[in-house]
Amino acid sequence: MKIFTSEQQFDYSWEHVSAANWQKYPNEVSTHVVAVDVLRREFYPDTGILKTERLITCKQPIPKWLSCLTGGDNKSFVREVSTVDRNNKTLTMKSCNMTYNNLLKVYETVVYTPDPSDPLNKTKFSQTAEVTAYANFQRICDKIEDWSVERFGQNAIKGKQGFDSVLKKLDIKWNSTIDELTDKTSVVLKEVTEKTTVVFDDMNAKTSKVLEEVNNKTNEVLNDTTDAINEKTQSVLTILTRKVKEGIFHKGSGNN
């Protein structure tokens, strides 16, 4: 058994990378991946975990000495099961080959996590592959395993370049979308502000008019009430004055 390991860094946030992972293929560099089919997808809301099973179809030239063992077919299928844990910010992908597994078994694990050096803006990529060949002769096994590890290294370089190109395109697209949404939001906010101002101005105008009418009406009522009170008071005073005078004169007449 041979083991291949690789670590790389992407200059994008974990959220960006984990979202772009679903659009990684096809790309102009990793041309050996010709198809990716989603077989199953499940989301667990309690844990925030998304599990996906995919079938990856690859087509890549192989050495003549190896094609004698595979029958000359250069197409292979890989089963991949991925787990996205958004709470812990990990994307883990485990895969194994479904083709030629009587000759070669490859178990690969890929993990994307926020890079410790800059967890908000960079993502760490870790890859491990266990390669085990099966043949009647150890020398053949060693040769198959050595070739597989070498191929893994070549594909890892292509994979990094290909994914970088996808991330760059998506970054431009997402930034454009964000700018567009920002512009639309600004327009909507401006319209809302203008309409709100008009409504408030209208309300203020109507309120001022109502207050003016209420004030005028109140003054009218107060004036009418004051006039009525004054008139009534004057009438009462007149009567009282007359009564007083009549009383005085009446007393004077009696004395005579």
C-alpha cells in the first residue's frame, strides 16, 4: 500500500469554497473528469449537516503496460460521499474507485477547513489517498501503486488550478450579483425614503390644517361662550341692581 498526501491553500473563504465545490466540474484544466451525477442528497436541519452521494466519471489515458491488465478501457467510475458541516465549517469528501477494484483500490479523503492563518478569508485543503494494488507479483503491485501515486500528484496540481479558475469566475459573478443587489437596494431605499417623505409631508400638512380648524373652532366656541356668559352676567347684574334700588326706595317710602 502506498499513501499520497497533499495540502494546499485557497485564497477564498470557507463559505465561498464549499459553495463553489458543487460547480467545480467541468473546468478547463481538470478535463479528465467528464461527468458528475448526484445520486442522493440529504439535509439534517437539527445538525446543519448536508450529505451528498455522487458518481464521478473519469476518462484519462493510461500506460500501455497497464491497459493490458484493464482491457484497454480508460474510463473509470468513482463513488464519492461528502459531508458539509456548516456549524463546524468542514467539508469532508470520501471516495473510492468502482472500476478495476479487483486490480487496484483507492480510498481518498479530502477535507476543506478555514485556514488557521486567515480563517475568514482563506481555506485549507487536505488530501490523503491510500492506494493498494492486487497482482500475482509484488513487483507489478509496486509498479501499479507507484504509477497511481504519481497520477494522483499530477491530478492534484490540475485540480488546484482548475478549482482556482472556477473560484475566480464565481467570485466575479457573485461580486457582480452583490453589486447589482446593492444598487437595486439603494434604488428601493431611495424610492421608499422619497415616498415616506411625501406621506409625512402630506400628513403634516393635513395635521396642521386640522389643528388650525380645531383651534379656530375652539376660539369660536370660547368667544361665543364668553359672550353668552358676559351677556348673562350683565343681565343678572342689571336685575340685581334694579332689585336693590327698588328695595331701597321701598324702605324710604315706608318711613314717611
